[in-house]
Amino acid sequence: MTVHDFGRVAVLMGGRSAEREISLQSGQAVLAALRSSGVDAHPFDTGKKQLAALSDEQFDRVYIALHGRFGEDGTVQGALELMNIPYTGSGVMASALAMDKWRTKLLWQAVGINSPRSMLLNEQSDFDQVAQSLGLPLIIKPAREGSTIGLSKIKHADDLAEAYRKAAEHDSLVLAEAFVAGTELTAAIIGETTLPLVRIEVAGELYDYEAKYLSDDTRYFCPCGLPKEQISAIQVQALKAYQTLGCEGWGRIDLILSEDGQYYFLEANTSPGMTSHSLVPMAARTAGISFEDLVLKILSLSHVG
């Protein structure tokens, strides 16, 4: 497939989610890469323009650089299928499932993929009972947000109610998850190929929004430094986790390697970041894939509804 075969390409960015600013950064990086490769690419901020303009402006294909709701959750994907416009990443169902961490866990558990124990919370939850059941520390987070927005780490049961309220500001579905101490890892997947794992070391206790996007103290290692056999086993499970949700095109699976050598899968990302701090481009570089080639490959794997 040549760059001319892609036709007129819209790079969807911005949007209306809590991750708007990161999406704008991803979108601008993708746009520059596509243009440098000769693709007829144009920015399209879904926070400012109606999706119907994609047809009006005669776009042939869409690169989705949106993150979070109204971009990564199946809503935009459904609209693009109705307009018969090919788009990057997973389809409607996989996008919606991956955005919902609770239902992602249910599916993974059904096929034997390890994930930290968890419970859904609401205003009537007995928080002392939750802490007793799952143990402390706990991670409290919105079930359908990304970039650790609204996330808290709780060491005392007395703090659970406030953490719930913080998460509930972002989503009516709030998840309490047993905290697993260990090494943060992420597995990027392009097509059906798992790229080299990235190991993440944070200066603080948590790989939260600040550690991901703002801190210069967060350290990334790719190659990750684990034994080859362990890397291979994790890559196989990561691909299984990805395919269980029906993901396609590209994505990223986040996990924790616990201190006793077990690995626990946390979530799937169907439209990962493509900023200077982002992990998929980092893994691709280690595999010998330039940013421009990575973006072209993702575009070539566009989903056709």
C-alpha cells in the first residue's frame, strides 16, 4: 500500500474527554509524521467540529488520535462505520469493552488471564467491608477513564470514601482494586505482533497522570531487562489479553510483575498515546521501527466496518 492509496486522511484529535490536551499532543505528532511521509493528512478536532464534516470534507480514512471517552470507547468508531469511513484501531465492541476496566476484567478472568482482585463501588458500599475483603493498600479509580484520571492509592480504610468521591466525579462506575506491588510493564501490540516490553520506574509511589505526562523523573527501560523466557511468556499472555477483547490494528496492554514473579494485567488501551513520553513509539524504536513507519503501519491496518 502506497501513501497515495490512503487518500485524504483526517487525524482525529482533541475531543471532549478529560484527556483532551494529551490527545492534541498525540494528534500533532501523528499529523507531522504522516505529512513527512507524503500522506495527505489534515487535523480534525472533534471537540470543535461535528463528525459529519468528515463526509462533507470528503475524507477517505481516519487516524484516531483521541484518548478516553468520545474517542476510545466505541462511540466515534460506530459513527465512522455508519459513514463507511475506515479508521485506525479496534472496532466498536472491542473499543467499548477495553474502555470499561470492570468488564475487561470479567472477560480476562473467564479465560484465565490474571488481574488484581476488584469490586465495584457505589454510594451505599460498606467501605470497611471492601477494605477487609480486598485488603490494603487499594487502588480506587473510575472504571471508564484513562491516563489514571481520578485514581487514588488508599492505605487506610478511612480514606476510601473520599477516594470514591474523587473517582465518581469522572464516572458513575467506580472500581476498587487490590494493589499489587511490583514492576510496571507495558506491552505494545501492532497487528498481531507484540513489541519489546517497556519497564517503568516512577520516582513516587504511583504511575499516575503526573508521572506519565509531566514528570522528568519517571524512567523507562526498553529493552526491559527481564529474562528472555519471562518476556516471551508475558508477550504471549498480553496478546491473548488483547485478542480476548477483540482488539485489532494496534493497542497497548498494561500489567504489573509482582514481587513473587506473577504478572497481573491491569487494562487495555485501544488508542494509546503518541506523545514524546509515550510507550508504543518507545517499544517500536527498540524493534527498529521509526515513528514515521509506525504511524504508517497503524494507518495501513485501518478497520473497515
